[in-house]
Amino acid sequence: MSASVDASATPPMQNPKKISALHRFWNSFVRYFSQPANLILVLMAIALLFFTIYPLVSLLRSTFSVSISEIVFPGVQLGKPTTLWWQRIFASDMSTIYFWRPLGNSLYMSVLASLIAILYGGIVAFLITRTNLKGKKFLSSIFVFPYIMPSWTLATFWQNFFQNPSIGTGRGGMLYNLFHISVPSGMVYGIVPCAIVLGLHYAPFAYILIGGTLRNMDANLEEAATILKASRWKITRKITIPIVMPAILSTFLLVFASSMSAYAVPQYLGGGNYVLTTYMKQFLNNGYLGQGYIIAVVMIILGVAILLANQWFTGKRKNFTTVSGKSGQVSYINLRGWKYPISILLVLLSLFTSVLPLITFALESVCVRSGDYSELTLQYWISNTPTDAQNGLRGIFREPQVWTSFWHSLLLSFLCALVAGTLGILVGYAVAKKRGMFLANLVDNLAFLPYLMPSMALGAAFLSIGTSWGISNSFFLLVLVGSIKYLPFASRSGISAMLQLSGEIEESAVIENVPWWKRMARIIVPIQRTTFISGYTLPFTSCMRELSLFVLLATSRNTRLLTSLLDDWMQWWPQSANALNLLIIVTVLVVNFAINKLTGASIDKGVGGK
């Protein structure tokens, strides 16, 4: 009896091999996730897969469905799958107007803008790096200024400067009122002015990329060709241009992609010539959500294809470079007597696109009648009494909705910078530590994916999921889409900073059993403080001036931003709009200047990490 009791009390024998396998798996699991880099990569991969892939899937699904807010057509039922929106965009009688003509305008504008940016920025880069041009330091500092300002700044300036009373709003601009010069309407409104403005805006970008390649190229190649009696033109054609060709191609593709996604410039200067972005906004605002989402899908596909082509071209850079030591003795081209006239011309052009816009905004904001500088007033800045001329608006310093929007913009910029900058540091740390691994490459590519998506199309994707989640008019959605959009800049800055650090710096702390958070706070962050702060600065300043990303989302009083308020005012109340425009630019410049002086960080350091 006792034997049977003892037998029943004895636990069944377990397979030792099974126990050993479980222990090995658990030990491997604990060992893997005890490394902070692995834990960060897994969590970021999950989060980025959800917040980058899911909006695209939701956007695509919305093109085959009818939402509650959709304008319903006969034969289409709510909640039922439909291909009507695709048929209306690509195979209807209105397809030419709805899609093909705007697509052609977008392509034409983007190609022309890319060529202008490359020619203007590339020539300036060559003159500064390869000639004895005078005033290089001053020219270089003011030339990049338009890139710091938003693109719609130049669009507004273009209108203020070249406007004629016979076209558009019926008021004259600075050129007409001061010198009585009438510019043809085709140079004020249309696809060509849009392309010129975008080209001038992105010319500093071309200058940075092409100039950096010219500055770092091996001068021994040109010296050897000079010794062999090659002409300067032959040296440029056979040596210089092939070396900088990857930078030229990269500039063309990146400017092309950015111009394709531009909204504010064609909105202000299009003159009735629609592009994809302006038609997409019109569709979404008027309730044709499915058709608007289809245009967003097309723009995302174009953006990804263009920037993948850019990666393919730049990946072949090794075919144009040498591995030998680099000579610092650059043989500058002697411009002789032309060095002063060319320098003066470039300075005047740079002042025209950087300083003169601010002057015109200030003058337009104090005109009693827009464009008439004979009578000035400060009512659009400080008046506390709403006037009929201002459609019931007070001066912008007294207008409640301006201050509400101002604090919304500051809060949104701060939160997006905080989230994107912090995640960028973590992504940079993990990717640099596990460089070459599949998971590290996956997180790196996912973090960069939002950069491939046009801003307005990404906003449409998040509008789709916001509508399905019931948060389409929430401030949280703005923070979410802003953090995702600006993560690529912060992550590239973080990766660049971490790759500059030797692994021995952290390893010595690991030997002393210093916790990971203390290693980050006491060693890594202080060493790369300037670069990390740049990773916060770029999202902040970009968010403060952003319009395309938020124009579909910041539509309620609780989410109104300065840029969306400016978009509402621009057409009807030009003086108040110019005052608001100047306020936004000055805010961005003051914040960037203060951060630069206090920390030594700047936007160009953040961009340089990319």
C-alpha cells in the first residue's frame, strides 16, 4: 500500500534533452536581450513596421472603399469594395483633367526646377571651390540662406515683387510700384515661375552636395593633367565632371522628388495650372477621399522609385573615386579681371533670394493698401480694433488665433523634435553597434523610409488611419506624423555620430560594470553632444515651417498651426499674411541662431550626417 502511495507521489521523469534545449533557448534569449542594442533594434523594428507600413496599407485599402464622409455615387454602397475611384482617375472622361494633365505639370515643373538648381548651385560651387573668386566666405554664407527658409517664402516674395495690377489680385508688386515695370503674366503665374522658385530654393542644396564633392576630390588628378598640357576645358570635361557626376545625379533626383511633392509654391503661383499635390488637396477637401488617396499612392510610388534610383546611382560612386592620398594643393582657375564682376553678380543674386524677401514681407505688412508704399501703417501688427480691411482681424500681435496657432506650432515642433531626436539617437546607437546585421539594416531602412514619401502623401496616409481610428482632428496625430517624417534626419545624424566613436570608449565602461543608461548619459552623449543636438534642431525648425505635411491634418481650431493659418490668409488678406510670414521666418531663424550660439549645433551638421 505504501509502495503504491510512494509511486503515485513520485513526479514523472522528464526528458533531459528537452530540459537542456529549453534552458539553452532561455539563456540565449536573455543573453540576446541583455544587450541594449538588440533590444532597441527589436522594439524599433516593430514600431517602425507598424507606423510606416500600416499607414500605406490603410491608404491603399481606402482607395477601394467608401467612407462615411465620402461623396457617394450611384451604384456605390457604403462599406462595399469598389474600383470606381481608380476608374474615375485613370479611365474616365475626366481623367485628363483629374490626373494626366496635373501629372504632366508636376513632371515638367520638377525637371525644370532640378535643372535650374543644378546649374545655379553647381556653377556657384565650382566658382567657389575651383577659382580665385573674391568674397567666397560671405557668398557661401548667404547662398545657403534660401534653403533654411521654407519654399513658400520665395513663392510669396515672387508674387510681392513681380505682381502686376492687370493679373492675379489686381494689385501691383514692388517692381511695378517703384519702377513701373510690368512683367508678363507668364513670369508671375504658371508652371515656369513655380519651377524657377523651386530651383532657387533648392540651389543651395545642389551647392552643398556638388561643392562638397569638389572640395574633397583629389587635386593630384587635375595637377597631373595640367603637367601633361591638357587644357582647362578638357580637364573639367574629362576629370572634374565625371568625379562630381554622382553628386549631380543625386542632386537632380532629390530635387526632382522634392519638387514633385511641393504644394505651397504651385498653390500660390500656379495660376490655375494644377499639379498632383494641389489636385489631391482639392479632392480630399471636397469629399472625394478615394480619388485623393489614389493620387497620394501614385506620389509615394514615384517618390520611392526616384530615391531608390538615387541610391543606385550614388552606390556606384566608387567608380569615380580614387583610393590614393589626396593633395591639398588645388590649382585655382584665374578669373583675371572677371573675378570682381562675377562676385558682385553672385552676391546680388544671393541677396535677391535671401535678404530682399524679408524686406518685401516687412514693407507689404505695413502698407495701408497692398503694394502702395506711399502710405504705411502698423495696424496689421499692433491694432487691437478689428477693421473691415482686415476682415475683422486684429493686428497679428493682438489676434488671439495667431497666438493660439503660435503656441500650437511651438508645442508641436518641440514634441516632434523630442520624439524624433531621441529615437534618432537610439537608432544611431543600435545600428552602429550591430552594423551589417539584417535587423540593423532593416531598422536603418525603415527609419529612412518616410524621407522617400512626399510630405503631402504621407499626411494623406495618416489622415486615412486617423479617420479609421477616430483621431483625424487630434493634436496627437500631428505629433505622430511629424515624428515619423523627421525621424530620417535625426537617425542619420545619430548614426553618423555613433560611427565616429571608437568602440573602446564604451567597452572600458562595460568592463567596470557601468549600466547602459549611465554610459549613454555620462560618456556617449557628452562626447557627441553637438551632433546629437543638431539631430533635435533640424526636426524642430523643419516642423515650425512645414505646410505640406500638416495641411490636410491641421484643420480644426485645436490643431491650427501658423503655416496652416498663413495658407488661409494668403489669398484674401495679403498684409496680415505677410506679417505672419515674417513672424514665422524670424522665429525659425532666432531659434536656430540661439541653439547655434548656445551649443555650437546647427542644421548643416545634422544634414551632413546623412
